[in-house]
Amino acid sequence: MATAVQENPLTKGLERLPVHPTTLVIFGATGDLAHRKLLPALYNLAHEGALPERFNLIGFSRSEHEHEDYKAMARESIERFSRRSPKPEVLDALLEHVKYIPGNFDDAAGYEQLSKQIEAFDEQAGVTFNRVFYLSTAPEFFPVIVQALGEHKLNRHKDAEVRVVIEKPFGTDLESARELNRIVLRSFREQQVFRIDHYLGKETVQNMMAFRFANAMFEPVWNRNYIDHVQITAAEDIGIGTRAGYYDHAGALRDLVQNHILQLLTLLCMEPPVSFTADEVRDEKVKVLHAIQPPRAEDVAEIAVRGQYTSGVVGGEQVRGYLEEDGVPADSRTETYVALRLKVSNWRWAGVPIYLRTGKCLARKVTEIAVTLKPVPHLAFQQEGSVGVQPNQLVLTVQPNEGVSLSLGAKIPGATMRIRPVNMEFQYGTSFMSESPEAYERLILDAMRGEATLFTRNDEVDALWSIIDPILKGWASQDGGPLPQYEAGSQGPEEADRLVEGGAHWRAL
Amino acid sequence: MSEDHTSANGDHTSANHWSAQDTTPGAIEAALRELIRQRHAENDSFAPARVLNLVVVVDREWRGEVENRLDQVGRYHPSRTIVCAVDPGRTTLDAWATMTADVEPRPGELAVCRERVEIDVGPQHLAHLDTIVDPLVVTDLATLLWAPHGHAEAVDSLVRLAQIMLLDSVDEPEIADALARVAELAEKAYVVDLAWLRSTPWRERVAATFDPEPWRAELARISGVTARHHPDSGAAGLLFFGWLAARLGWQPSALVASGGGMHGKARGRRQEVALKLEPDPQQMVRGLAGVSIDTASGMSIALDRAPGGLRATRRARDGSESTWTLLGASRGEGGILGEGVRQALLRDPTYRPALDAARAMVA
């Protein structure tokens, strides 16, 4: 596509920048993600006037439906799952440009029909629409679809941008991720590929960059000289629900650590990028991942602990253990909890242990990063009769109460110098009026605009899996006995305590 | 939950509400602190929002109408709203304070609260209204001032407290006076103009229309712009013209009145641009009803209000036409006011140049 002749002077000062007319194709258009997230996100973009000035949607899926049936399904999904009540006139206008194509993902006829429909939209409008293909299918179809798009010449257009959005999981281990990358990059250039980790679309996660790089006070202490250790926690208080089929194959390490938690780690540890362009940011994130030494097989037991929840009480409710969940094999060795100790071997972070943990059916739902600073080197006064001086701790909470908390030592009122920790708290919810958009709204719009900062680059995927893959292999080679267990509603397996070095402890959930 | 208390001096306080007659700013400020303390004691998951102070000066008899508008701003509530209702003949201050949260906090989560203070003031208070309001604004937060019923004396008094002025340039019957007053206030504070915000979707859509490469080249060839508007919203049309003029480097000259509207010319970089303002008696809501833009090469684009958004009609050089709907929900006047509150925290670098260009058209 040719570049623009000149800058558009009318865009200055506008919050919503123009997006080129776009036809969005959702593969897996009848699936859960499409119904719960993608279609409502599209409606909310339409409601706010943020969609491209001309926009078409094509649903592509295996089930047989007529266009009108699909529109009715889409309407129902939007009415049920949209974060705001849809306005009928906007919803009607959005659905006017929706088509549905039934077809198997390896069926040439479906792609021919798709190609015709895309061109028909172009011809009707007298405009060449950009094309965005959104792969919202089961992961085994990702290679099938991208290959088919290439074979049917849907991967390039001389007058339009063509982009492909690929949902997670991107591979199930290092080799499968590399193979998928090879297949994708045979049909698409890297600049056309948008690998989604919806966590990066959350305002709270993006705020981490604002927090670190818009505040000078943290930079001087943000290094090995002042930081003792870091704990990143993504705890859930619910079980696997109806996701046994997926979860028992994935496990906690693949489900959350390989993507979300390591993304948080990169944002915490990355150097300030020169600019916030996609590649500048992603270059810095990849450097962090490369600085994490993947564990050797013999070290896995030292740096990783896994576990499975047993029955227990969560929030006053009795819950079943993992092995009693519907659809879970009685001898499953899938981990529902994982804790890791990693080290980032560079000048800033060398020697600072970074602890990660995630799990299902834990005591509380919380996602946070806790940075514990080193203790003061000398204390000039006695601490008798007080809790004492504790190291400062900076906690960035991603959910549910997004905010920042800094613990400080303060004098307890009285005649003697007794100290106890107090918290200085800042809650984002009290300082912004606006309701955060859903992550998918931001990400779909970014993909249509070609803005890739919040998407995962191929070398980033490779680096993520390079850390996780040895752990998977290490576990696979271990004895087939039962995994460490933890009671539902607890803090996790006791075995995780041994990961934490130097007298530190896991933060209470 | 509301727990009532009556203090020795007759002040009536509760976990949510407080009121007093013949009171003082100091007592009101103390009551606000007490409300927060009580709320927090009741449930420490309540947290006061700390985003923005909004100070509103209204005629007392129209206070209800303004409060209704404030209730409709949706999610863009200021964190502390101070409504000063001017009551002719009043010599003392009566005040009410409330602290409300839209939701009860769920376990482990916060419920953000906002505060509202209403004060009945008399005309003699207006010249020094700042001394009443100053103790009540949250220090270090941005303060937005809105006086929808005029009260210039109060505005002049309060402007030192306010970093941002909220106004609606279509409120004044005379367009030239309206724009001159806005320009005067813009020298003292950052101005958020609701008339400008109503035109945001129009400006976004015109920018988007001319964004594709073939159309971007047409920006230099624009030969005529027509803005259709609510009969009382001529200022909105002029600001739209001003925006185009400022962004595209046109030199506008004064428009002349004709047939209820106005027309005139601006000197573009390549050719003259004919400008036409047309009141639309069918338009029921304030703001623009439609815009049409023609280019010297024979292309044109028209945008008009339609169900579900704006209806776009584009004519190409060969005379072929296409129409489609630009999707977007109407925000309504409540939504516009909410957007005004939100915009108080942002800065739009294009408004002031548009205002200056618009003033040149009514010079």
C-alpha cells in the first residue's frame, strides 16, 4: 500500500484518530470468545464512534447459519454481554454490515466464498477496505487458517493493509510455538501479525509503564542495590469451572505464567524504551526475557513448585478438589498452582530473586506485584515494644483494587521511639472518572490501526517459551506420583515456601 | 445506611447527609470531613474520589434543572461538586452536603464516593464568592467552574480558584458577544466549551473522511462548506468553520447575515472557500444538524444526523454517489455535560485557534 501524501492536519487534537475502512473477519465467530468478548467489544467501539468510518464484519465458522441467523445471535450476545446497554439504532446499523460464512477451516470453498464477500464489500462501497482476520478458534486451527489464507491470496492486497490477529495460546511449548511462527510467517510478514495476550490490553497493565516511566522518584531505587526481591502473584479464588477440557491439557504454567505473568515481569524489569513505538517497547521486553536464564532440567525442582487443589472452603462455600472436578481425569497430574523463582541476569537485576506464583482456588483473588526493598543498613534507635522496622514494600495491584501502596516505617505515638509499618495508598479508582474500556476494545482497535505495541512479537513468543519449556520438560521427566496438594481456599502448597530465599516469605493473599 | 446525628449547634449530620441553616464555610468544610470519617468508619471500603472539583453557580429557581443535568453525566461525575444557588433577598448561607457511592462495595473491593455541597447564597455574596468556596474545594485538585445562568460577578470572583471554565457558547443570544466572552475567559483559564464538544463527532468524521490518501489531497481543494445547525446554535457552526480554517490555513473574513443564516468567504491556499451557515428549524437538539463540503475538483461529502450515527453521502468526480452510516450513539445533553467534565482534565490545542478564526468571521 502506498504511503500517505501528507499528514492529515484535521487529526490534531482528536482523541479518536481515523481508522481506515476495514472488513474484519472473525474465524470462530460462533465461539464463546466471539460471543462474550469480541462482538460486545465491537458494539462498544461502534457506540463510541470509534470504529472505522466504514466497517464490515464477516463471521466465519463451521456451524451452518444464514446471515440473518448469525445477526440474531450477534445481537443476543451484545445485549447480554456488552458493558453498556446497547442502543437499538446503533446496534441495527452495526448489524447491517454483518455477513456469515459457514465452512470448515480447511475447506477451500469457504475461503473462496470469503474472498468473494470481501471483494463484494469493496465493490459496493467503491473503497478498498483493509482486511483484518481474527483467529478466535481452537489453537489447532491457527496453522490451518493462516495457510489457507495464504493459499487463497487473502494474505496480501496491493491497495489495502492485511492483518491477522491470533488468539492465545500461541503454541503449547517452544517447538510448537516455533512451528506455528514458521507457518504464520510463510503467509504473513511479521508486521501483519498481531498475537494477542489480552492482559496487555488492560488499562491496569498499561499503567505499569506510566507508573515506572512517568515518575522520577522510583528510578533511583529500581535496581539490585535497593531491591531485595520481587513477588508477582496472580491468584484466583475460583476453580476451573467448565474449562476442564482446556485446562487439564494446559495447566497453570501454560495458562497464566507463560503469558500474563511473564508479561508483568517484563514490564517491571524492562529498561525505559527510547519511545513508545511498538518495536522500541518490545525490544526492551525481549531483552529482559533473554536475561532470564532458562533452568536446566536438574534445576527445575529447585526453582519451580507445582500443586493441585483439594477440596476445601472458599469464601464460605465448600468446593471440590481438582481431581473431583467434572471432566478431569482421576489421575491427572496437571498443576493448578505453580510458583517459580527466576533471576534476571543483567546489571539492573542481577542477584534479585523474582518470585512468581499463580493458582486456582486460593484464598483470595488478587493480581499484584510486590517489590520489597532492602532493609536500612543501620538503625540508630531501639525498637523495643514495637513491631520493628520492616523493609519498605511497594505493591502494584493490578486487580481487583488497582492501585499502588507503599509501606513505610512510622513512629508509634508515645514517649519512646517505637516503630510500626504504615501504608501509603493510592487507588486508581478514586482518581479517574472514566470507566476503563474492555481490553478487547483497545486491542481490536489497535489491530485495525496497525498499532502493535500491545501485541506479542515472534521473538518475544520464542523467548517466553524458552523460559517455560525447560520447566515443562523437567516436570515431564519426574516421577508419576501425586503432585503436592493444597487445600482449596488456602495460600497454596507448603512446598512453595522453600522457594523463597533469605528469610523472606510469600506475601499473605 | 444512614445514621442521624444532631450536634449542639443544630447541625444535622448523617453518614450520608448533613445540612445546616445560617452556616459558615468552615462549618461546611468540617461537615465534609466528618462525612468522610463516618463513611469510612461504617465501611473502610468506601473511598472518596479525588479527581476534580466542580463549582456551579446557578439561579436558585433553576437549581433543580441543573442538578438533573448533573445527575445525568453518567460515569463522569466530578469528585466534589459545590453548587452555589443564588437566591434573591437572601443574606445568610444555608447548606447541604452529601456523600454518595453508586454501589455498595463487594468484599475486597472499593466503592468510590463523591461529594456534593449545595449552598444557598444571596446576591451580596457573589462579589466575594471565592471566600466561601475556597475552603470547600479539595486542595491540589483541578477546579472547574460552570455558571450556566451567567452571574458574571461570581465568575469573576471565582476565576482565581478555577483552572478550567465550563461554558456553552450557544447560550448567549448574540454570537459575537458569546465568542468575545469566551475569548475573554480563555485569557484567564482553560475553557471547555460544550458547543465545541457537541461538534466532536463531526470533526472526527470529517477528519476521517479526508484521511484516505485520495481524499487527503482534496483538503487543499475545498471550495465550499455549509453547516446546518439548530436555530440557536450558530456559534457551533462558526466554531466548526473556525476549526477548518485554523487547521487548513484559511484566512476567514466576516460573514454577512442573510435569510436567517450567514454566508461569506475564507481565503484558502489555492482558492476561495464559500462558507454558509444555515439554521435548520427541524433540528430539535443543540448543535450541528449537518455539514456539506465541496471541493474544486467536483467531489463532495455530506454528513447528516441519522439513526445510529451520521449518514454520510459522498459524491465522486464522476458524479457517482455512495451513502453509508458512520456509527455512533448520540450522547444527549447529559452525556455532553459529562464529556465537558472529563475534558476538564485534558487539553485540546485546537479549540483556541478555532475560536480565534470564528471570531474573525463575526468581526
